[in-house]
Amino acid sequence: MKTKRRKLAWSMPAKRDLESVYAFLMARNPVAAKSFASELRRIVRRLPAFPKTGAPLAGVPQRGEFRSIVLSHYRLIYRLGPEEIMIFRLWDCRQDPARLWENTTTRKKSESTARV
């Protein structure tokens, strides 16, 4: 039996993270920014077909199966749902980990499927 592919969506904090990371990298090294974006795009495009690619994430203060994939200094954190993969954060691992789950407690109506 073929497994149903899950839809991919980005939380608002993840969208803000993505914009912030890309702007930061572009200001310092446009070539590195484009390389980072290309690698991130490759990873995200594979998630619907291979949702368990990331390592399980322990100690999450929310319900659900959370996983993460490390890309340079950043961690792509996502939750697996029965029909959807929600990207929660693109977290700079050099930041205070106590702030990781701020503003990610609920999904707002403005969140939607996004492309990288």
C-alpha cells in the first residue's frame, strides 16, 4: 500500500525565521546565502516523501512528533501530523535555547502552505 504524502506548511515563527536568516546571510555573504537557501529547499522538498528524515526531538513542550534536521548553524524543527508536516522553526543554534518555543503554541489562520 502506498503511503499518502503529507502537505507541508510553515508556522508564522518559521516564516519569520526564514526571512531573518536569509537577510542575515545575504548581508554578509550572498554566495553563502544562496547555497544555504538551495540546501534548505532540497531538504524541505524531500520532507513529504521522507517525513522521518530528521532526528526525533526530545523535551518538546508541545504534543506531537517533533523532528529536526541540522543545516550549518541552524536547525529545521518540524512536527509530523497525520496529513501535514508543520515546520515550526528554523532555529539558529547559537541562540538561547530557552527562547526556542516562544510564540509557537498555536497555529494561526494566516499560516498556510509555503514554498522555500
